[in-house]
Amino acid sequence: MKRAFSQFSSVLLKKYENEDLRSTLKFLSQNSKKPILSNTIKSSSSSSLNLENNKRNKTTTKYSQSIDPAANKHVEIILNVLNSSLPDPKRNMNRVNTHYDILFNQLQELISKSIKGATNSSMKCNNNMDNIHKLNSEELFNKLVFLQYTNELQINDILQILLNKKFHHYKELLGIISIFPRSIKMEMTILLYYKTKLEEIKSTYGNDWLESFEVLHPSIKRIFWKCQNNYNSVMNTINNVELNSKDYIILYQSLYNDAFKLPDILTYNSANDKVLLTKNQKLFIQSLRIISMHQSKNKTNDKEWLIKIVKLSLETKLLQESMVPSELKTFSIYQYKFLRSLDITLQNYSRSLSNTASSNNSETIRAVEDLLKEINNEEQEIKTQMSLRYI
């Protein structure tokens, strides 16, 4: 027992530079075989838990008189040390009260509106996400909280509300962000950072974004990439998360203006078996790299062509394409539509370069023509496969 007290003493003495505590530890070591102090602490602690607020002072005085005066001071010191490790109840109480205040305020407002809605059709607008553009910032905020507490909050609701031009309750949402599940919290904080550019949001949740990156919704990932400040930030993120094929497509869809700077996954990280692209996905990336490179070198404004190709990839569900064994390979109408539309877009782009009197365009035109040959070959293969289905 003495050895235990001695070890306990040495640890606490390193942590607490306090003469009172030193004397208490010395007292414990010298009286480790005496049950007086331990029994006193036990009775004082258990009794204090059952004290009523209006009798606390009298009871405390009563116990103080029954304690050995030599041990009384040490009891108080030990109890203070034990209590110092307990959580701050006031802070937790304030946090809980804040959540309840917000919740009941939202419910009160929603109930008031529902009562008015019995005779007023405006309530239909508030409950219909199709008419969300008619709501003001406070109504959008109330809608978001209500959907969360009714377990009906979906990713599309989050996107529509937080990206709405009228929504400005950023601080209010950050104040209650802990009421949302972790996955939703990560998506919301990314959207909030995108809208506000507040560095405190990034510094608080940046590491959590990387840890949750794999499970983020594709739409949130696109916004996440748009939040990156510069090329170094993009590459740092790429090096800290494990990207699969779909992630690379999302990356190019998001940062199309600087596509030529992004990792060329036709050669980059080729040993990674998670990066397996379909032919359409490769053509998509090649197209963006060629046009963005030309834009950068020649200081042109080719953004409209880049946007057309990105929109095309979204419309034709390019992200959903995946590699399959050749014997199981089939073609969808979306795949053919992407190829046909990309072919037309690149032909028009090449024609616009030819009509511009610049010798710097020749290299880009040759690169586009080579790409058009690949597209044409792929189109012919799809036509052949589709024809065979009806034989």
C-alpha cells in the first residue's frame, strides 16, 4: 500500500506544483494503513451527492465538525483534485439549452404557419421543395432544421437550401451543426465554406473532410474540389486521399479550367488497380486536357468549350460507366450519345481554331484530329455491336 501511495505521489507531484497537495500526499503516505481519511472521503462524497441545495451549507458544517481536524484540510484538497477532472456542467448545459431553444423556436414557428395554412395556401409553398426559391433565408433555415428533426433530410434538400442565393443564416447553422449526424455535418461544412470562405471552418473541419472523403456525395465532392485555393492544395489533397476511377472523373469535372495540370491518369498511378477508366472516360479527360492546355498557352477564352464537355459528361451519366470484362461488355444509349455529342463538339472547336489566324493553333488542331479518329473508331464499334443485337 505504501508503495502504491508513493507511486501515486510521484505522478501527481509532476503534474501539480502545489505545496498543499505535496503535504496531502505526504499525509497519505504516512497514514496509508489508517482508514480514517478514506472513510471520511467516502462518506463526504456519498453524502454530498444527496444534499438538497437549501441544506447544503448546514450539512457541510456538520460533517466538517465530525472530521479529524488534521485530516479535514487534506479531504478538501483531494476532493478538489478529483472534481477538477469532471466535465464542466455549465458548458454542457448551455449547449443543450441552445439546441432545445432552437428546436422549440423552429417548431413554434412551423406550428404557427401550419395553423395559418388551414386558410392560407402559402404553407403549401413552405412544405414543397419545388417552390423553395420563394422562401427567404430564415424560412430556409427553419426548413432545414425541421427536415433534420423529422428524419427527412436528403442530400438534394441540403444542396437546394445551402446553395440558395437567399440563404444567409451561416452563423446560425454553424451554431447548431452538432445536431446533425457526422456525414451530414461534413457535407454541410463543405458547403458553408464554399459559400463563406471562412478559414475557421476549414481549420476546424479540414481533416475531417479528408477522413470522410470516400463517403461524400459526388455533388459535394465537386464543391470540395472547387474550394481548393491553388494547385498545391489540390495535389496535397490527392496525396492524402485514395481516389478511385469515379473520383478522378469528378476531379476533372470540377477543375476543368486547369485540367492539363491535373494528374494524367492514363499514365499517372498506373499501378493502382482502382483507377480503371472506360473508353468514354478516357476521351473525356483527353478532351479537357487538350483544350485547357491550349487556353493556358495561348491566353484564349476556351472556357465555353470546356463547360460544354463537362455538361455533356453529366447529362450522359459518364460517372456511372465502369469497366467490365470484354465478354460482358454492353453499350447504352448514354454511351453512344456521349460519343456522338463529343464528336460534334470537338469538330466545332477545331473549326473555330482553323478560322482564327494563329500559327499556335496548329498543334492543338492536330491533337484534336487524333482524338476525333479515336472517337470515330469507338462509334463504329458501338454501331456494330448494336446492329448485332438485332440480327
